[in-house]
Amino acid sequence: MDRFREGICALVSVLIAGVATWMLIDAYTSGKAANTPASIEAFGRQKDMLLLALGLLGTVTGYYFGRVPAEKNADASKREADQANATLDATKKAAGDASTVVEESLQAMNDELAGGGKLDGNELLKTLKFSGNRLRAIAVS
């Protein structure tokens, strides 16, 4: 479909260039032959039409030449945005998992202290190592 669209753009551009060339040649030849007041007035009108037509033809040609690359850039930008959103979602999930691990570890320590138990250094170290291993597992996945 893109090849067809690009082919149509090329065809329209070639037609516009052909019309503009024909108008330039016609204005040039009629300007050279302008030797009577009527032909000079006709050349002036033709020159004014050429001035307007070249502006419009240039705008149309610029649109056709600029549209295809712009559409390709838009598609590439959309793919990059989708990939960034997927990465963001995965990061949010990992952050939520890490937060859960920390909360569970803190709750376990709090429960131990609230139950009258004592957390000695070894128990605290075991709990922190366990939490650290769970966090590393989340970071790897």
C-alpha cells in the first residue's frame, strides 16, 4: 500500500512539474512576442496567473513530498512510545513487588517484637538477607 501511495505522489509531482514547466515556457514565448499593447496586456495577465499558480503548485508538491516521510516518522514514534509504555508498566510492577517484600519483612519483624519476642542480631540479619534475596529475584525478572 505504501508503494502505491508513493507512486501516486510521484505521479502527481511529475504532473505538477510538467504543468509548471509548460506555463513557464508559454509565458516566456508570449513575452518575447509581445509587441502590441494587447499582447503586452495579455502577457501581464499570464504573468500574474503564473505567479499565483507556481505558489499553489509548489505548495501541493511540498505537501506530497513531505507527507510520506512524516507518516513513516509518526509510525516509528508510535512504536517507540508503545515500547516505552511497556517498559514503564514492567518497572511499576517490579517496584510494587519490591515494596511488598519490604512491607512483609517489616511486618514480620514488627509481629515478632509485638509478640514479646526479641529480635537478636542473627534473626534480624536472616530476615534482611531473605528480603535482599527476594528483591534481587524481582530485579532479575
